[in-house]
Amino acid sequence: MTLVQNTDDTTHMTATRPPLLDVRGLSVTLPTGPSDSVHAVKDVRLTLAVGERVGIVGESGSGKSVTGRAIAGLLPGSPRVKVDGSIRFDGTEMIGAPPRTWDAIRRSRVSMIFQDPLSFLNPTMRVGRQIREGCRRIVGEPRGGTEKVYHYMTLAGLNDVETVARKYPFELSGGMRQRVLIAIALAKQPEIIIADEPTTALDVTVQRLVLETLDRSVSELGTSLIMITHDLAVVAKLCERVYVMYAGRVVEHGLTKDVFTNPAEDYTRGLLRSVRSLTDDSDDLVGLSSPTTGRIG
């Protein structure tokens, strides 16, 4: 397959500074039954510079979430889950790395924000304690002090932090729970945040507020961001570069403004046409064409 690129994804790196994250030939096979499996991700190439923001877009089932979880080392630990290729984090190869190496990376250098907070927040633990658990260990303050917890809650857009910190997840709204996840992610002062559809379950107004929170907080901390979403408008607003995925492969990537204004792939053009404007009152459905750059699958 010939990969369509609006720009080489390494041109933004300096000659002397390698990318913070360098993914090459990433392939993931997942079990679908007792003896069946699916090649969910195929030969993905992706880079991320220090402080950069990139988006991964595509239809549901295109492999974008599996890619994100593979990068974070969060795929199920099963002999039938096969991950091949290379994931180099700050020059360290993570494919085949022992669990303690992955744990060290996730503990303080890479955070992930998921789309369903209730599935990832501890229902029996007050949210302040959960944010405290996420704080990076420092001398004399192994889990982060109260003021530090309040700082990250405020940074994540939460108000009345003393009251919110004493609440359990089920006592909060969906938007507040998502902000708690953002606060937990920020509390580790990570170098990379991977946000997997972080606003899917929220209404439009709350989505905007959560995205503004994420935008502001990663800018303040200088954190690199991988935004995984089907919402092209989110990527257009937040990300400098974008990767378009189809059937487990990256079929086009480049600067976001270039890909969105002059896409090289019919599939990308279909994705862009599927975004309805406020003035579009037609009943027509936009079909998506398979990529034309080579065999997919």
C-alpha cells in the first residue's frame, strides 16, 4: 500500500532532536473468539514531538482507539493479543519491554483520558483521593498534598474544589467526572496525554467546556497530546497534525490545515463531507469511499 502524505511526518522534527514518541510498523492482532482473531491495526507509523498535538481520526472500528491503547501499553495481557513493530518513547523501545518498564512510563510520563469516566473512576473512593493518587511522587510528599490536588482540579476546570474533592464519582455530572479524569491525568505532570474520545458522552455545551479545559491545561503544562476522535472539528481546533485511519491503517496524514483543506484521499474527502453545517437542511447521506491508494486489509 502506498501511504498518502500531505507532508512527511518527520519534517517538523529537528535534525538534532528525535521525536518524543516514534511509532513504526505498529500492528495489533486481537482475539474475536475461541479460535478467531482480527488484525485491528496494520503497519501504523506515527510520531509526536515535545509539546506537539496530533489527532487520530476515522470511523468507528478504524483502529484508532486500539492504536492509542497500544501506545500506552493498555491492551489486554493475553497470549492471543499480539503487538508487533516499534514504539519508542524518548528513545526507549517499549515493544517487548517488561511490565515494570511500562508501569514506570504510565506512572509519571504518559496519561490516558477515556470516554467513559464511570468505568475508570473508583466508585468507592472520593475524587480528591483519586487525584491525590495520580500525583507524581516527590520528596517529602509521596502522594501530593491537598493544595496540589486543588491546583490540578482548578487547572481541569473544576470549581468549589474543596466540596468536589469530598464527593464520590456518582455524585458528579458527566462533565465534572470527565474533568476529574483530566485532573488525574494532569496530576502526574505527564509528557504525553492520550485522549480517547473524551467528550463523546457529553452534550454539546459541556463538550466545548471540557475541550477548552484540555486545551488550556496542556498548553500551561507544555504536554504533548494525542487526540483520538471521530469529530473532525475537535482536531481542527486542537491539533497541528492529523492521521486519518481506515481499516486499521493510516491512509493519510499531514498538517491539519493541509489535510482538511486539500485532502489527497477520497476517503478523507468523504469524512469531511459527512460533517454537516448549520445551514445544511438536505436529507442526503454522504457515503464514504475506500481509500484509493492501494489495497486495504
